[in-house]
Amino acid sequence: MIVLMDVGNSRIKLGWQHPSMGREPTVHAISLRPLDALPDLLRKWLSALPIPATGAWGVNVAGSVVGQRIEQVLQASGAPIQWMLPTAEQFEIRNAYDNPEQLGADRWSALLGMAEHLATKQTSATILATFGTATTIDTLSPELVFEGGLILPGPALMRQSLAQGTANLPLASGAGNNFPKNTLQAISTGVVAAQAGAVWRQCMIAEQHYNAPPILYVSGGGWPEVESEIRTRLAHLNVTFVANPVLDGLARMTKN
């Protein structure tokens, strides 16, 4: 059994892959705060697996200290981890980043996972928008070349920055409003409008460049907050939610 780990900025998503048992249908999450609790929580999850893990594949954007804690637990459990790193090409995807190794490993893994469901030759571009602590909006060409993407604060981080960086603005939440008439509505609407606007920009650029509407995939815990706005502003696009594209990409690596 191979453990799959998506180590994000605030939590770890965990799953597993087994040659005869397939993928685990349920994904588990462990918070990274407080960090001192991580080893025990991870050991507890590992001990509950149906059969012992023999290895692990993961991506880590939480830094070396978190990575070392995880490595120690997995090594002691007999399941050493391989951290996925971006490359110039993997499977059918070519990475056109100026320096392919600088691309976030989570973004690369998510693209690999999503691309497994695409045809070898597309007639339009594919865009993956992930709404987490950060929002990323990445574009695959019809030839499955990763052309680049955007990084901006996620919905929750946008709200937190206003509450922490100003004297009088509260921490707001809620749906958007066409004509906000109070401060909470103004903040909530501004956040979802900014998120939707960034997605709209990339979709329109792709549509103009490739002469066809792109296919839009979305993911991340912040998606419910921005879903209505994006579906309204991009009503002409096919929008598909994917639950765990990073783990999907890691699962492909276990078969390689």
C-alpha cells in the first residue's frame, strides 16, 4: 500500500493507493496547527490503515520543517516518502515554465491528475482553478502544454488581510451582492468578484488565443464561496468540480 500526501499550507490531505484495492474513496485531513501534534496524528492514521503502508508519495508546500516531521514518522513506520518534484515533462504533459523546477509541486501534481481524464488531442484549452489558502489558475493548451498560470490570495486570505491590515474593517463572510449596501457585503462581494475576475481573465485569454471556449475545472475548499459568481459570469463554459486533483496526480506516480 502506498500513502498519498498533499501537504498544503494549513493541512495535509491523506489517501492511499493499492494495486488490488484501488484508491481509497475517502480522503482524510490533518491540521498542521499545532505542528507538535502532527506526528501523533499521522501515526494514528497510519495505524488505522487496512494493511501496513510500504511507501509514500507526496507534495509539500509547507516548508522543510513540516517535511522533516513527516519524513521521520513515515521512515519509522516503514513507509519512506518520495516527494514529487516538477519536471520539464511527465506523462503526456509538457511544462513550459521558464524554470520547470520552480513550479509548485502541488500545481504540477494537480495538472497531471486532471490530465488523465483528458483526450490526447483537445480542441480547446483546459483551465484548472484551485481555491485554497492561495488561489491558482493554470492553463493547459489543447496539446497538453502547461502554459503558465496565476497565483493570488485565496478567498479566506483576502478577507483576513483586510481585517488584519486595516483599523476598521471586520472579518467578513457571505455571498456576493450586486449592489452591496453594508461593509460586510462590500467585503464579501469584493472577494468573490476578485476571484471570479481572475478566472474570467484567464478563460477569456485562452478562448481568444485558441479560438474556442476553454474547459474549466475547479477545486479547493474555497470553491463553494465563489461558485455562484463564477458560474454566473462564465455561464457559457462547462465547469467541472474535481475533489482531489493533487492526490490524483500522485496516484498516477505510484503506477509509473
